Amino acid sequence: MGWHYRKSIKLGPFRLNLSRHGIGQSFGNRRFHVSRTPDGRAYVTVNLPGGLHVSKAIGKRSRYHRH
């Protein structure tokens, strides 16, 4: 079984997300935010009333590298 660590530090509209994989960051509010993962992927998320949310990866960085 693996171990997990996650800590979030809020700095106004910015948030630093610390995990064992590295440091990610996000910007926005409860309804709309943009985030970047420790490995460089970026997402835009919109939370809609009723518990629905839409998340879309942005940018050109791919999770899988092909050679």
C-alpha cells in the first residue's frame, strides 16, 4: 500500500497544493478555477449548480511522452 500526502496553502485567490509528487498551483474561486499539476498539466474547471462540474485540459503538454 502506498503513502499519500496532500497539503493546501491558500494565499488569497491563489492556492499552493503540496503533495508527494511535487507542488501544484491553482487560481480562482469555487465556481471557476485554473490549476496546474506538479507534472505540468493544466486544467480549467467550472463548477455548476447541482453538483455538476466540467474540467478541460489545456495547453500542449501531454501526460505521456512518445519518442
